[in-house]
Amino acid sequence: MSVLVLHHRHSLAGTPYDRWLADYDGDVLLLASQEHQRLVGEELPSSGHGYRHLEAVAGYETGGRLEARAMELVRKHRVRHVIACQEQDLERAAQLREIFGLPGQTYASVLPFRNKVLMKELLSAAGVPVAEYAAVECAVDIVAFADRVGYPVVVKPRDACGSVGVRIIDSPSDLDSYLKDELDQAGRGQPNLMVEAFVPGSMFFVDGLVLGGRVVYGWPSQYLFAMAGYAAERGGRHSVTLDLDDPRAHRLVELIDRTLAALPGPPDHTFHAEVFETPEGELVLNEIACRTGGGNIRGMVRTVAGFDPTECWVRAQVGLPVPDIRTRQRIWPARMAGQLVFNKRPGTVLRVPGPPPFPWVRAANVFVRPGEVMGGSQFSSDFLAGFVVSGQNQAVCRERLTLLESWFTGGLEIAEHGTERAAS
């Protein structure tokens, strides 16, 4: 019996499935995206790993190449479980399970987390507050919606992730430009769009773990930046967990518990939810995913709760024991954490700093090296560097994030494309 892992995004070195599944009574096979391995500057290891089969698939995202190769391996190696931890692979993995009669998350339980229109239909019916929305079948749907609810409006793919394809439209003239220059009037992919009312205010995210159908951990953090601005951002982007005595935290926990109860999720999964808080203090769910959040979310959860959510999720799916989490009461944060990330931007890397000289840095990853030529960020977690800090409360974490950003930018040099100068 074997386990087949579909690995789309993120560093393979940072997601050691072979180590996580070392006590599984069978082989571990992995198919990775060749394009994304190149994007993160990583090659598959040729030795010293625990995989029976390790392969980078060209054209991973399109044309059915991944599915064809996966089906070959399922048949050849008597695959019993298919594991997928990235958003874009959840539906593919579910379909493979159903074709071969394998256990695990079904397509029907994936779809409400991937299709934001279906998600919001189910949540609205359950009384969970969401922004006003509409499916888009043609340009008229967007025009009519904007006329009815007013500007700004947000147009995005129904299965968007990583803020890819999100477009905030501020005015009738902006909408005219969008319809003329950006909307595919011929219809390619167009039925996949939706439009929403813009929700002003702050954005929070809640990350957690469900085991045996029970939420064993879930705690909120706050984005201190605009998610959709990742392509133009030059400075550090900060996020911090909320303090235990912050009343917003417990309101957010209660909202996400209601959200999970309204959706047909699998018995074992991680989740990443985003929630708006309006200036009037109303909480409005933006969306929720049945996978671990991107960026340094895993590092933040490890820091505040003491376990790796993705490792627990992977092990639970194949029936391996999870550290005493499964039998414990709900886990609450033992400390606070903050995240600092820098998105890629077009330029040549001239210099990067060494290891951070601060004992409270819990994770530090630099994804570029001197001499590397970067393009712009292709999605919100397309980073040149990312860090996690710890602290006894949110205020301390904020101070440490600011200090860490100053240290890192002081040692970073990038020659931006089209300029003669080096920029930090």
C-alpha cells in the first residue's frame, strides 16, 4: 500500500512529507509542479530522502498531465491514500479518490470551500454574515450589481486563492475600463467570476485544525496590510495574533465555529478563514479554505500552540497517531506570534542579510540569493523572505516586527529593473 502526495506550491524542503509519514506501513510517492519548483529555486533531491517515487511534472497545472501521471502511479503502486495540501490540488485529489474508491475528502465536501458562490449560499442560509454577492455570467451582471449596491465592488474568480485575480472597482469609469480591457468578453473562464460588495474595515484571519470532526484549535490574527496590494508592495507586511483577553478574538472564534458547522467539511482538515470587521464592529466572513494558510501560518501556529497543523493533518488522513492533540480539550495559545513577509518585486538581488540576530525570531526563510533575477509576485505568498517572531502579547510582537523589518531592509540590496540604483 502506498500514499500519493500532490505537491503544488511551497518549498518541498519545508514540507517533509517523507519524514511526517516515516512510520506509515507503505511507500510514499510524490508528484510536484516542475514550474513551481523553478519559481522557488528548488530542485527535487536525488538522494537522502524517504520517497519511493519522486517526480516533477511539467505542465502540472494544465492539460491533465498531473492527473494522467497520478492515475498511472495509483495503479502501479496500489495507492491507498491521496494527500493534497495546496488549494489548487484539493479538487483533483478528491476526484482521484472517487475514481479509485479511496478514502478521504470527497469532491462534494471540497466544492463549498473552493466555490465561493456556493460557500456563501450555504453560509447565508445558516445565518453567517457575508458580503452581498452575485455570480457573474456576463458583463451585465457586474453592471447591474454595481448599480444596485454602489461602489466599490470586488470582482474575483469564484475559486480564487492567494488574492490572484481580485479586482477592486471604484467607480463607473473604472468599471468601463475593466469591461473594455480586462474582462474576457469571449467567455473564457468568465462563468467562474463573482462580484461582491466591498466591505470596509480591518481584516482578520483564523487558522485551525479539525480532527475527528471537532475543532481542536483555532485562533485569530490580524493582517496589518491590504491583501490585494501584494504586487505593488515594497516594504514588509505584518500580521499578529490577537491577545487572549481581546474580546474580538472570542467573537471571531465563535463565528468560525458556526462557519465550519455550516459547511460539509471532512472529519480531519486544517482551515484558514478571513473575516472583515467593519468600522461599526460587525464581523463579516470573507471566505474559508479547508487547508493550511499560506505564508508563515504554519510557523505562527507552531509558535502559539506547539504543533505543526499540516503535519497533523497529513498524519490524520492516513490513520497515523497525532501527538496527544486528538484526546485533549481545545488548545489555546501559550504565547503570541507575529509574521513579517516581503513580496518579490522585479529586480536583481545584490545582497541579502545573514541570520537574524534576535532570539525571539522563531522562523526565518530567505527565498532569494545574490545574483538572482526576480520577477514580480505572482500571488500573495510569493515571497522573497518571511519570518515569525514570538512575544508575550501583541504589542511586543508588533515592536519586534518593526525592529526585524528595519534590520532586514538595512541589509537587503536589490537593483530594480529599469533603474540604476540599488533599493532596499
